[in-house]
Amino acid sequence: MKRTAFLIAAAVVALEAPVATAASPEQDLQVFRQYFLDRYPNTPFDDFQNGVYAIDANRRAEWAAMEEFPPYEIGLEIGQAEFEKPFANGRTYASCFKNGGINIRQHYPYFDTLAGDIKTLEGEINECRVKNGEQALKFGSGTLAAISAYMASTSNGSRINIIVPNDPRALEWYNRGKKHYYAKRGQLNMSCADCHYHYAGRNVRADLLHPALGDLSHFPVYRKKWEARGSGPLAGFGTSHRRFNGCNKQVRAKGYGPQSDEYKALEYFLTYMSNGVPINAPGVRQ
Amino acid sequence: MRSTAYRLLAAASISLLLGALDIGTAPSALAQDAAMVAEGKEIAFNRRKGNCLACHLMDDGTLPGNIGPPLIAMQARYPDKAALRAQIYDARVKNPSTIMPPFGPHAIISESEIDKITEYVWTL
């Protein structure tokens, strides 16, 4: 039918009541975190780094079994080798990042005051390449996701520490992401919050919905579904933006694509909501 | 909306008529009802159509979700079939922030598919 026309017309339908934009990021964070802590009194705060596995014993057991022989291991080694391999000009990624790129994931994404822009780790990996005369890599999956996964893994145990500075431009990014999160969208008219806030812990058919607290602490993830669809040791890797795209399309809304401003804003909001949760990347997921 | 009202009226008058007709025609009407219910079930279970099992336990559907309430004892809770259809057509009328998709207004399924699902769900 006229689905395409519909998608264009439907876009964003309504903001939910509890998120009128008045609250400060700090207040939002308090409410968000407390909601999940109250709801899962037996899940320690740090454990929210584990998505669905933080709240379901059976799935956690399956996951522990997967982690015995981590399916991402070879891919992660490739990611590390890529990260360490010098560019044609002899420089390496380490030259582009604070602390040589090690143990920095917890500070991403951040608001860049000079550019007035949100900087993501994946965005800066490509900026580094271009600055050094290399071609940018395809965003979202493959080699770029593997390099990002390796870099993230060097942050394991470090707590997410996103800052929303008192700058109207930063707040604008934050509020854009927040709006995306709570707005109903797509032909099916669902918000991210419907599935991962209000109905977290319930089942959509056989899929258990993870609680949003701790979101993005374990990205890029290594997903069995993506692994099965592609080929080679990197096929399973995907960035948070790849996942956002999938979740948008699931409700028959338009996907914005990796590194779009919309997803940069969403990543900024969602990672801020997980401040304090330790990084645990790459997560293995079904 | 007008066509919905029309269909409801039509459905109501058909059943009135059926009630008034002699018993001779009843079996084929029953067969027609049964076919509609069977079709309704198919549409309700189809992932690209109603996909009601994503959220509701219903009938013999496997691996149902549990976001919405189980669809059981429907006639007891919805003596008025039109009220049931209205809920399936647009759940936002009762609950503006509902997660249940607005099947009618967003044209996720057609009017006649909603009629069939209603017939089916009413048997649960």
C-alpha cells in the first residue's frame, strides 16, 4: 500500500506526558535511574551493563555459556590489529586520541564546544583516518565497528561519564535525543521508551525487552543475528546506530542511518542516562 | 470513519435479518461466520498483519508476548461487539499513550480485516 507516503507523513506523532522538556538533564537522570532500581531491586546497579541478562536468570545462563568461547574473540583481535596498524604516513590512531585511544570510551559521545557538535567515537575514528590521508570506513558495522569494539574493550570496568555542559547548544542536542526516545513513531506508533522503559522486562512474542538503564555500556555489540547474515569474523559487530536503525525499522518508521545527527543526539541522551554504569564491551547478543 | 460506521450498521442489520429469517438459511450463515472467524484468526496471528501474539496471549498461539492482557472471556468483557471492534481499531481512544498500534487509523490492516479479527477475538 501507500506505506512510503505514510512513513513520510507519520514521522513523529506525539511526545509523552512525563517528558515535557522542562527538567534538567540531572533531574531526568535521577528519575530514569531510580525507576529501574526500584523496578529491579535484585539487580545491582553495575549489572545493568548486561542488558536483558541483568534481569533474567535463564537467558543469563545461556549467555554465560556463550562467553565461555566468546564468538567475538577473533574479530576483536582483528580490531586491535587494525587499531595498531600504522597508516601509510606512519602515524597511528593513537595519535588522534587522548591517552593514545586507550580507556576513553566512557567519555563518548561528548559535546564539542568549538564545533557545537556531538562527537562519537566512531565519528572520530573516521576523522582520524581522513586527517591522515586514509579513506573513511563504512559506518555502523565491519572494520570500523571492530576497531571501535576493541577501543571500547580497553575501557571495560570504567564508568560511563557523559557531560552535558551548561551550554544551550549542548542542551539542544540532549533534548533532541530525549525527544526521539520518547516520541511515538512509525506506522506501529511506538516509542523507544514504550519498549525499553515502560514495558522493559516484558516479552514481545519471545523477545525479552531489556531495561534502558545501562544502554550503550556494551556497544559495539557482537550479535549472533548479524553474524549469521554476513560472513567472516567481523560480521557480528554493530554500533549503537546500527541497532537504532533496526529498532526504528521494526516499528515501520524511517531509519536515519549511522552518524546522522538524529542518532548522534539519541546516543548522547541515552549514554548520559547510563552515567555511572561500567563499560563492558563488546556485549554478545542474540 | 464513515465506512466503519456503515460497516457496523450493515453488520448489525445483517444479524437482525438473519435472526428474522427461517431456519433453512441458518447453516450457510453459520458456515460463513465460521469462515470469517478462521480468516480472522489467520490475520490476527500473521506477523505482517495483526501480529497480536507479539503482545497478547490468545487461543493456541505459541510463544505469546505479555505486554497486553490475555485475550480471554471476551464476550463477558465485551458484550457489545462494536466496543471490541473500536478497541482493536484504535486503542488510543481508551488510552492515549497505549503501546498497542492504531490498526485502523494507521491503515496497518484494512477495515474488513479488522472486522474479521473482531469476529475471531469475540469467540475467545
